[in-house]
Amino acid sequence: MAAHAADDASDSSASGYSFGGRFTGPSHWRFAGSPYTLHFHPSPEHRHVWAVGVEKQWDATDWLAGASYFSNSFGQDSAYVYVGKRYPGLWGWTSNEYFAQWSAGVLWGYRGEYKNKVPFNYRGISPGLLFSLGWQFTPKDALTVHALGDAGLMLQYSREFR
């Protein structure tokens, strides 16, 4: 118990708290782009959705943090800043080339007449949550499908830089 307490104490320092060691150690960067989103209920109001993003993943824990800039379904500039976790091998069910991922954070961008298109929106800011499934088809390249609540699915290509 004392050794565990010492380990916990070493996780925080004057230089910053590491959130229980989740965001420490070796890591790599991932850049992503999304050219296509499928809307479950298409509307004449919908515009082409695209996204670009960057995230950092810590190798030992598979925790990640990132940000994305995108044009939402109504043509508004939007952003998503988040933390999350990747699960290579889908919790041991498959080989490591298939993965599940979740992220949670702050979404900005749904304003004006579209402010009620996302829940809990206050002045264009709302909570965000994504669940994703992906395929790491090379050591550096992956395709991911993000579930956008009950609105649709977003296809994303990403490239890792180690």
C-alpha cells in the first residue's frame, strides 16, 4: 500500500499532474482527415461535411488527446477538443489491426438557427462524445468510422508519425 501511494505521489509533480500516469511516457502523433459523412436523415439544409484533426496517443496506455476543425452539417466552422482512449484488438476479440475508440470533450460551432441540433448547447458550446471503430491497415495508416450520435457516420483516414 505504501509503495502504491509513493507511485501515486510520483505521478504528480510541480511540472504538472499526469492524470494517474495516463498521459506520460513515449507517444506519437496522428493527423487525420475526413472527406465524407453519411447522414441518416438527409435534409436540404445539409452541406458537405469535412474535417481535419491532430491527436497525440500515449503508447503505454493508449490514452489520447486531440483537436479537430470541421465544417458541420450546416456549413458552420466548428471544432472539437477532446481526450479519449483507443482499444487495439477490440478488447482482445480481434487482431490489433482492428480497434475501437471513444473520445469526450467540448464541441463548438452549432450556432444561430442550428443551436438545437446538438444537446446542451450554450452559446455554441456543448459537450461532445464519439464512439468509433477502425482498421489499422498499415503500421502508420488507418480508416475509422465515427458514430455521430443518431445523425450519421463520418469516414476518416489517419496517418501516424512516430
